[in-house]
Amino acid sequence: MSKKFFSIIWILLIGILFLTRCKDPYDPPIKGSANHYLVVEGYINPDGQTNIKLSRTRNITAGDTASDINELNANVVIEDNTNNMYPLSENGNGNYSGNFNLNTSNQYRLHITTSDHKEYLSKFVSCKISPPIDNVGWNLNNGNGVQVFVNTHDPNNNTRYYRWSYTETWEFHSQYYSLFTYVHSDSTVIPRAIPVFVCYNTDDASTILLGSSAKLQQDVIHEEPLIGIPLHDRKISVLYSILVTQYALDSAGYNFWSAMKSNTENIGSIFDSQPNQTRGNIICTSDSTEPVVGYIGAGVTQQSRLFINNSELPVGWNQPQNCTEYNVPGDSIVYYFGGGSFIPIQITATGYFSASSSCVDCTLSGSPLKPSFWP
């Protein structure tokens, strides 16, 4: 081989080493803010209960594990454009609520006075009456799970902008039915008085769900996706319910929620939109330069509930838990049951057949209280 060839090889190797050494990690400094801005969440419901949540933004710092900052001891009042006032009651943890029957022809706003005597006002908004939900349905998502969707329409073409929230509830069972329980006070095993086989869980939507028919000739929303439930998910191992609430928005409210969705859900890659400082319809009248996060709309909502039974799903949806079984000798119950790792299930000739606690006691991950609406 020629000297020229070796020279080229050396140049390439030096170039690679140079580029590698240039790739030093860069941790940009996070600039915190000294302020905790007010966050207002909620919707004025003229035909039922209004719930408003007040909290504060939190500084972004390395290793931040602080809890939510709830705004306590505030005075929260609904005002209409005819000078009527409807105070909300504080329920703790920054929650304020009231149940009213208001005139939907009026306009409404929120008036907030915080414990530090600052005042905040939302703009007057007209009541938007949501059309009924046609139905909440579901289908199998190409073998990848279940897709829940919503259908709705406004025959008068007056709505156009929609938002949805939901609450999921599901029943699930333990892998084993336990007949016995361990008593720590006297280290004995006795018949179980309260079953721990059937439990329930509840969860709320964690994403912003929006839909619009503004670009369509008819005000129709068809099979708008709400939530995807993965294949084999325990939520539908017995019976699953989802209660969907539908809100009618004005265009300003829709734009606010769209920006919030973009800021919170669509950021993380170079192809996503850049975060923007979204302003809602709430201002601090005590300090016009202080940002406030939130948009308060008003209107009558609609709800619809869907049940999905495990018997409606393909065979093989339920997958057994990874459980550890053990035959505990009668003279070793303190060791195995005292620490809570195992729970006795039934008596054997030499002691107790047992299994890992998470497979026996459903109350470790749910509640045994049956919801009032459960069939």
C-alpha cells in the first residue's frame, strides 16, 4: 500500500478522535422563578354544581419533589352581568364549589380574592349549552387493546368546539380467594371476616381532550378518541366503566386549551411545537403585570356512561399475575405472615397454602367499597 493511503487513514482517525472529544455533555442551567402564579381550573355550570380548583405554579429545580401548592382561604364568587353574586364554599385542598340554578341568558365571570388580598377577575363569558352526547363507544384496536371514543353532533351547528373529561372506574379481583387472615397481636391465623377478593379503582383523565367541527359543513364529531386501554390491561379484567363529561367551548376557550395541550403533551422532540406563554381570560386586577394561568368558561355540560364487560373481549385478555405460592409450615407463620409478604389462603395438612400478598389482598391497590352506580 502507498504512503498516500496510510496518510489518508491517519487523517480520518485523527478527525474521528477530534469529533468524539468535542461531544461533551451539556446540562443547561434551569432558571427558576421567585413567583408562584395563580392557576385557576374549572367551569361555571349554571345548571348544577360548579367546581373551581385554585393552585400555584411551582419552580422547576433539580430534584424537585415538592407537593402541589394549593391556594387556601380564598374568597371565590361567581358574578353575572346583572350584578348578582353567588359565593362558592371552600372544600379543602384548593377546591371551591357551589350548586346553583342560574339564568343561562346571562353572562358570568369569576371573582377571586386570595388570602394575601390580591384580586383576580375572569372576563364575562356567555353560557354555551352542550348538545347531548350521542354515545360513548369502543372497538378493538387492531389487536393492541381497546379504543374508547365519543360521538356527538349539534343539529343547529352552534357548538363547533368541544372538550371532554372522564372518570374511569373498574372492578378487579385478586388472583386467589383467601379464607384466613393473620393476627399480628397474638401471632395466630383465624378465619377471615372481611373478604379481600373484590376491589374497585377510580382514575380521572390526565390529558386534554378536544374536538372541533369548525372546518366541517355539519357540526358532527365522529368517533373522537378518548382513551386507549392496552391489551391485557387489568382495567377490563372484570367490569369497566367510563363516565364522559362534554363541554361546549367558545373559540377563545378552544384556542387556550389547544395551546395548553401543545405545551403539556406535545413537547419532547425537535419536531414538536415550541412552548408558548398562553394567556387565558383571567387577570390580576391588583397587579396587571402578574400572569394568571387558566380559562373560565360557562355552560351546561352533558354526560354519558359506558360499561365494558370482560365477557365482551377476546378470549385470553386476562393474564394471570406473577404470583409466588408457598406452603407455610405451622411453626413458621410468624416468619412468613408477620412481615406481610405472604397471606394464608387455606389450611393444608402441614400448615397453610399461601401466596404473595399482592395476589391475595386487592385492598393493597384498590378499595373494597362498591360504587353506588355499580350494577
